[in-house]
Amino acid sequence: MAELTSTSSMHAEKLTGRTQQIFFSAVESDRLASPHAIEVDFAKSAEIDAEGRSAREVNQDIAARMRDGCGTITVLNPGAKHSLGVGILNRLNLNFKGSLGYFGCGLSDGPNIHISGRVGWSCAENMMSGTVVIEKNAGSTFGAAIRGGDLVCKGDVGSRTGIDMKGGTIIIGGRTGAFSGFMMQRGRMIVLGDAGQNLGDSMYDGIIYVGGKIAGLGVDAVDAEMTELECDWIRRKLEMYGLEAPNGVENLRKIESGKQLWNYDSLEPTEKKLVL
Amino acid sequence: MCGIAGLIHRGKTANIGGELLSMLQSLKHRGPDSTGLAMYGSADSGRADEYVMRYKVAEGADLATGFKIHDEIADRFNLVRNRLAEYNAVVVSVEDSTPYARRCRFRYDGDLRRLADYLEDIEGVEILSIGKALELIKDLGDADTVGDQYQLRNFEGTHAIGHTRMATESDVDIRSAHPYWAYPFLDVSVVHNGQLTNYWNSRRALERKGHRFMSNCDSELIAVYLADSIDRGDDLEESMHRSLRAFDGVFTYVVASDNKLGMAKDYMAAKPMVLYESDEFVALASEEVAIRSVFPHEIETIDPYEGEVRVWQS
């Protein structure tokens, strides 16, 4: 793995001690996961009751069950606690029976998470891959800075949805608040309901699709034309999560960056190295 | 950061003291400096001239400044009693809340603002609230500390608002703690989470109209602004809509009057608010954990949107 990354000139530096880095492997035999990912069996399941326990204890319990090989974990009575289900860098089916508070499921890379209730602010912040599906509503800064994966809320979400998102897909079954897609850099956002003021304000790249009314576009956010290819992709995505565009996918309004504020290219630093 | 909360029972009274303290204790991590509650009880005697007043004559920290302060506090309490008598206000009852704060019920049919100004002219005296139903209590420490100190755990009433404060731009003292009473209007109080960036300009404009400010806390501006707007004939909801256009900054605030509870969120929607509403009960707070401290089971909650104003009646 180290050889692969160095030969592609991505990581030429030799780092030691605390600065030592271990890189993600793109080779299928390495399980497309972080080097410390645990082999889990999806048929092996466990239940965790969060009642009366701190978020830290619950998260440690999830990690312990994964180390035992459990691939399907259900958390009962999450009670809107903050920071549950965070930092999971593993394949895992994780179900929350209830609602989460702030910062739920952040920094995740790989798990498929289902939440039967609602989530508070900053759900799935910095998600790298996997899926997070919420059956009810979500708070503000939903999917802030996500880089990959699918983040789905079947209800309404607050303001600044997908702020600074750098990849992945955010799907909202209902309405989203003001400044959604603010400083968005990549990825796609599908909003089946209405969108608040300043949609896509200062977005550098990425695309936002809106099924309902848009209260107002932000600075440098402009209308664009839908293609058949995009329509097919959106239909497939919505079907995956049991959602439908009320007025048909072909009638979604497509918003992208006017690129008048665009003052840097859209490549990640590592990709820049490859190009250079 | 600060945490704010409010609740209202529709058509009945309940133990709002216990409920609100529980909500505020859940929000302790948002602000441990001070805790305040504005509760609307069943204290109204039905007499048009009878009021309940909560006031303080010193800060808790003053007690550590020497022996002399205890005499000064006693003198200030005496001065308040004398000035009430001087204005022909009849004291019905007086209860000590703390060594430096009291609850006083009195009858008075004169100009309430003149009386309030006369009392606050005494050094160290601040009227926290005067109302028919409103009782406003605030002090340093978390909700459990303040609740025990002022014996609020079994306070019966219809609705209440509360605040846990993380001091940012003004001092850690009772004067800068929330809620704020909308002086001199009976039974109007406000709690706020956020920053008002046009505070000084707006404050100067209101001071020119004759309103007084007791602190340098921007949250007090909301209370005084609403009081001024109500004074000019707007109802509570209109005043709240007007405030969203008048204030710059990021803020969410909760306001209560004798029979109403309201919330307003600025156009940037940068400060949180979670809302639960049923036919019998409405609860709102900065975080859902606060509401879940009253309703441990799964509930349907929403986040109000930018520029949204909502008002409920008890």
C-alpha cells in the first residue's frame, strides 16, 4: 500500500513519530477502508441501550461491539444525546431507535447509519463515505463539510445545509432553511421541498436541485439547465431512499455557481500534486 | 453561547418551576455563569391594584466585601419599605429570597413607573420584575443552585422562560443575567441567545425616548425595545416582527407576557431553537435535550426557520 501511494507521487515525504501518516487504500483487497478497519459480520448483531449513559460510554460500547465482530448494531433510547455515533471508520450497519442531538454521526467513513427519529445541528459533519438516513427532521448545518457518501433527511432541515460541502450527496425530503449550500465546493444537494433565502451563496462548485420554491438565490448562485443524465441519476438516488420529487425530477430547478467569485481551481491538495 | 428555554401549558397550571429548572439544568453546558427564570404564576389576587415585585439590593459577591455590607443591605431594605410607604403603597407581604433579594406583594394605585424609578434610585437596588403574575428570579450558578436557593422547585403557574448564561460581553453578575423585565411594562420578560451588533445605536435611540437601561447587556435592549413598541400600540407579535427588522446580528429570543409565550429568530438563523408543540403544551429550547428532560419519550420536534415569529397563548 505504501508503495502504491508513493509511486503515484501522492506521499513522497517520509514522516515519522507523531507526524507519521497512514493513508487510505484504494485497492479492493484492502477492503476500501481505513488501515485500522475491523472485519465485521453483518449477520452478527447487538443491541445497546443508551438510557442513563453518557455519549462517550455509548460510543465506546459501539467500538467494543465492532471489535467483537458485530456488523449490525442497534442503539436504543438515544434520547437526543449529542455526539452519538461519531468517528466510525468502518463498514457497519448502525441503527438508532430514536433521536440524536447535536453533532451526531460526524467524521464517519464507511458505516450505513439509520436514525428513526430526528437529529440536531451538524449531523454527519465531515462524513467521508457511507450513508446516513434520518426519518424525521434535522437541525441546521446538516452535512457541513461532507466529502462523500449519501446523507438523507426525509423531513425538513434547518439553515446552512451542506455549508462548505466538498463532495457526496445530500438529499432532503422536505424544506431547507437559509444559506443552504453556502460556500459549497463540490457534491450535489437535492431538496424536494422549498429552499430559504440565499441558496448557494458564494458557492464555488457543486450543484443544488430544488423541487419547491426558492426564497432567494445567494451571491454567485445561478440557474442552469438540467440534462437527461442528471435526471436519471437523481431518479436512481431518490428510489434508493424511497423518495419522490412531487412535481417530477425533470421539473427540479438546477442551481450552480456563476463562478464570478471563483478564484481557485476545484482540485483537492492531493490531486493538485498529481497534476503538478 | 447561552441556553434559552420556554414552556407554556394551555388552559391549566402545572409545576412550571420544576419543569423549567429541569430544562435549564440540561442546558448547563451552554452557560454555567448564571441562571434566570421568569415564571408566570397563579399569584394574581384579582385585585387591580395588587402587584408582586422581585428585587435585589446587592450582588451576592458583595457579601464577601466586609461586615459593613450587611448593615448597608439592611438599610437598603428599610429604604425600600419607607419609599413604598411614602408613595402610599400598602405592603401585603415580604419574603426573604436570599440575604440580598426579596419578594414583596403590595397594593398601589399610582404611577408604577414613578414608583419603580424612586425605588431604583436607592444605591444597589434593582427591581427584577413587577407584575400581576410575573416573578423573575436570577442569580449566579446553575439551575439547581438557583432553584434551591430561591425554593422554586414547586412553583405553580401557566408558563415560564429561562436562561443559562455564558458571559461574553458583560459582567458575571445578577444585573447582567437574564431574563430581563421589559421595564416598566407589567409581566413582559425576555431571554436571548446571540449578539446584537447595533446595540449602542439602538440603546441611545431608546434612551433619548426616556427608557432606562440597568446593564450593558445587549439582551436588555430586546426587552426595552419590545416595551417601547407595545407602548406605541403594537401587540406583542407585531413588536416581535418589528424587532427582527430593527436588530442587526445573530439572535434567537423568547419572550413572555401575562398570558403569552413567543419566540423570534433572526434572518441569518445562526442561533439554535428546537420546538415541541402539542394541544396542551409547548416547549422550546436551544437544544432538544432540554425538552427531553420534561418528555423522556420520543417526540416530534422542529427547528423554527429564519425570520420566524411564533406566539402561543396559555
